[in-house]
Amino acid sequence: MLTFYIFYTPLCIVLFAIAWVAEGNLKRKATTFLKNKYALLFISLYLIYLAGMLYTSHTQQGWFDMQIKLSIALFPILLSAEGEMDFGKQKWFGFAFISGAVLHGLGCLLFATWQYFSSGIAQFTYMQFSKFVHPTYYSMYIDLAFIFMYYAITVKAKELTKKEKLFIYISAPFLLLILVLLNSKMGQIITALLVPTLLLKYFLSKHSTFKAIATMVAVLGLLVIGISKVSRFHAMGDLLSGKNRDVQSVESNQARLSVWQASVEVIKNNPVIGSGTGDAKYALLEEYKKEGMTGAYNEILNSHNQYLQTIIAVGIPGILILLANLFAPLFMAIKRKRFVYMLFIVILCLNFLTESMLDQQAGTMFYGLFNSLLMFNFVI
């Protein structure tokens, strides 16, 4: 649902919340939530943004941001009291998510093919290809789908039917193809790290160290060669070396470097408590205008970095809470050998480097839902 019907997902969340309340046992659920330290930690991220409303000038924008971020607070409350799911429920949810990713890919392919044969316009890569959600977000969904498929086909293989295994074997290469077509730099980098990690763990579990190392080296080699041939990576390399830099550009690489530099300047003006939840956007626009960044100004770009965006909005307390929300669960996942949850958090941490994901509904719903689901219900 999240991957394919992104615009209907909020309605599903509302219906789920209504059902949760109608189910009753609210006192028990509230008590369970209040006793869960991780649930309280997760909701604290929403509360710090709520505190940022106290010194926000643009209150309308601020309350809109709070609405976008509501999933961060809602899912820890709804899911912390539900307890661990058995694999039957996990399997149903996991296959629904994977199916959504596959349907999304089929929809993009069919639309691009129709567009090509009807008008002669090729739209098989990046923004033109991904019609329902930004390529970076869709790539992130696919990476999580890979992790779910790996877990099912290795750890829970005996509990899968032949049809379910066949679906996974067909879906995995198809989604890998879609990820290549999406042409998201961060998506490809994360996949280049994720796939060898999964293969390494698989072969080590089979006590085949040689196959593990050989497969990992081979896959990494192929991915590095593939990435080196992508023009968007060449452009990024030129930009980092100081070539072709243009502060007025809205090209992906150019824009990110420029807005990162502008974000640092905004942070310098108010590093302690930030500009306020609703004022972060306008503080950035003012800096874009000051620096002559017409492209970023006209496109109303955010920081394209969640860490910077959080400091701009709610300052040092905000970034400390965000880091605690990422690294406290990460350390717990490593300690308890919860491999799926660990990889999920790593994917988040890396994507936060290039996208302000908690400023977009596609990011907050993904983070809010799966962070709580994997912490409280899947326990894998």
C-alpha cells in the first residue's frame, strides 16, 4: 500500500487508528505504551518539533509540518501495545509490502512503455520513470523489500509455500531492474552495500567462507563497474572536485551541495534552539536569496539532509533526539542480533544524508510505520 497507493495511505492509517480505539482496552494500551522506553523515545522526536511551534512565526506552515510528521508519533502509540506477531502475520504484511513495490514497478514500466510508443518520448529513468513517489524513496522501499525477501527465503524457508518462494525468486531480479532504472545515486550506493552483505551472511550461515568472500567480491566488483558507468556519478565526482559548480542550478548534485552550504549558514544564525518548526523553510529561502541561489529559491528546496534540516528547525536538542532515535535502536538491534531491524536503521541513516525524509509524507510514514513495526511487532 505504501509503495503503490501512496496517496491513499493516510486514509488507511486513520482507519487503523479508529479500529485501534474501537477495539477497546485503552487503559492497558496506554499503560503499555508509557512503560515502553523505546516508544517514549520515538514519540520524543515528534514532541521536540511540537516544542518548536512555541517560537514559530509561520504557524500555518508549522502545523502543516506537524501533520506531515504525525506518523512519527502515531505508530509508536498504536503498535507498542500490540506485542510480537507470529510469522504468519509477518508473512502477510511482508508479502503485501513486496507486492506493492512490484506493482509500483509494473505501473511505472507500463506507463513509460505506453509513453514511448504513443509519443516517442523515452521516460525509462529517474524522475520521469517513477510516477508515484520520488526515486530515492522508492529505492529505499525496494531495499527493505530485499531484506524481507532475504529473511523469508533463508530464516523462514520451511514456512513458505512453493508459490511464495517462486514469487520471491521472480520479484527480486525484477525489483533490482527497477532500482537500476530509478537511477537514484543513494539508492544504488545502498544496494551496492546491501546485496553483498546479504550474500555474505547467507554463505557464512552455510559455513562456506570461500563462497561468501568470492561472491561478495564479485558482486561488489560488478556494482562498482556499473556505478562508474552512470553519468550522474561522473557529474557528482566533477562537482566535488570543484568543476562545473553553479549556485543557480537545480540539477541534483549541484543543488544538494549548494543547499548544504546554505543550511550550514542558517544553522550558524541560531544553533541552540533552531529557527522553529514552521520557520525552517523560510530561513532557508532567505539564505538562498541572499546567496543568489535562484534555482533552489524558485524550487523551494529543503536541506536535502535530515540531520541539517533538524538542526535548522529545532536546534541542538532536536539533532540529539534524532540521533538517539537512530542509534539507541541500532545498538539494541546489534546486541540482540536483530539483523533485519539493524539493516533498516542503517538504510535510514544513509538516506538521511541526502534527503530531508521527515519533511515528506513518503518518508515519515515509512519511518514511523516500519520503525515501530520492526521494534515492537516483528522482532527480527
